[in-house]
Amino acid sequence: MTTVSQRSTHSATARRATAWQRWRYRHRHAFEAWIILIPVLVYYTMFSIVPVMLNLSLSFTRWNGISGLPQWVGTANYLQYLRGDYPLIIFNTALFAIASLIIQTVVAFLIAVLLNQKVFGRGLYRALWYVPTLTSAAIMAQVAVIFISPFDGILNGIAVTLGQKPIVWTVQGNWMRGFIIAFTIWRGIGSPVVLFLAALQGIHPELYEAAMVDGGRGWALLRYITLPLLRPMILFVLVTGIISGFQIFEAVLLISKGGPKNMTNVMLLQIYNDAFVNTNLGIATAGAMIMALILLWFSLTGIRLMRQGQIDV
């Protein structure tokens, strides 16, 4: 009896082992995929999903982040962005993002067209345009401050030489806005130049040669050949540029610190001030959620354009 029972046990164990081996063989690809994905999913959950959920819950509270517990205030933190200086801050962010994007895209395209020509030393010129993008923002900001110094600044020196009155940049809001926009364009123009240049080099020269045989010249070649073929890249640069434009932070923090009178203050700088200067994490996280929704909208717009086939990535 014992031998029969042992044989039955061994037979059942063998059947289970065989069934497990068959199941594992049928699902081996999914099994291997989950083994690879689980650590990534755990990491993404811990450092992305959980912080976002905690940030969302904290945005409905008032808390200094040091003592006590968060106090529920409902939507008061979000409504704060409709009062005081917060609408001006949102306007400044949109102004810097849109103005920088439009000017930077046009200038970057023209520079890429020029750098695509066969000129002596064009490799050096291409590298020089990309250098500001690689340089630290703190270093670039220190260079910019030298330009706008009210007493011995380079720009005021040029203005005095031309017979104009010097500009006190720290109290002239509109002038400071213009300088922040110019600085943002100068520092970030390298990336769209490289993208446009890569797209231009992908256009076959025979297209231009055929058009020139038919009498096409200059502006006609640019309008009817270059721009249509670059349309996917132009849309890509616009979508990614507006997203990065809304994240402007270093230039304002290191050059103007949001002044004068919040005329150059932006959302990320205000979030930083609310969190670490005013110690009001509730308003800071509410601003972060508003910023996240804005960037999410632009990201979904870019994805929709890609799915429609307007951008070939």
C-alpha cells in the first residue's frame, strides 16, 4: 500500500511539474517581459505616481512643511491663483514662453538655412551656436548681469555712446522683460538650430536642382520646397519649445529674481518662493499641479499631432 501511495504521489508531482513547464513554455515571453518590467514599474510608482498623488492631496491643504499637520482648505489654494499677483505671474510665464518660442523658431530656422550653405568654417559656426546650450545657466546669468549693470554695463555703455540715457534695468519692468526674453532665446537657440539643420540636410539636393531647372530661385525654393518638407520638424520644435518655455526658471531667478514688482516673475519661481521662502506648501503644490496640467495639455497636443501623421518621429 505504501509503495502504491508513493507512486501516486510521485506521479501527481510529475504531472504538476510537467503542467508548470508547459505553462511556462507557452508564456515564456510574457514571463520574461514581466521580470524585466516589474523593477521599472516599482521604481516609476515610487518616484512618479506616489509623489504626484501626495502632491495632489497636499494642494488642498495648508501646511508649512515643518511643524503640525496639513489642514484641509479645499480649493482655496487654487483660487489664490485668481487673486493678487498670481494672474500677472501666469501672464508673464505665457508671455515669455510664447514670445521666446516665436522669435527663437524663426531665428533658428534662418540660422540653420545659412549654416546649411557651403561656406568656409561652417563646422566651427555650427559648434558656436550650440555652445550657449551646453554652458551652465549660472555662468550665463552672470555674463548677462554684466550686460545690464546700471553703472558700468555694456548695454548702458553703448546707449551713452549713442547719446541716449542709461537704463536702470532693475526698475524698468518692460526693459527687463525684453532682456529676459532675449537671454532665453540666446541660451536655447542651439537646440532648434541643430534640429532644423538635420532636417535640411535630409532634403535631397535633386529636388532643388529640378526646381531650378523650372526657373525656381531664392524665395520660391524656400516657400515651395524647404518649408513644406520641414513642416513636421517645425511642428515638433513648436510643441517641444512651448513646453520648455513654460518651464523658464533659471534666467528669472539669477538675473531679475522676479522683479521689479513681479513683472518678470514666473510660475516656477513663484512655486519655489511659496515652498521655500514663504513656507506655504499648499499653494506651492497647487501651483505645481496647475503647471503640470498646462504641460500635460501641450504634451497631449503633441502626441495627437504625431498620431495624425503630421510629425514623423
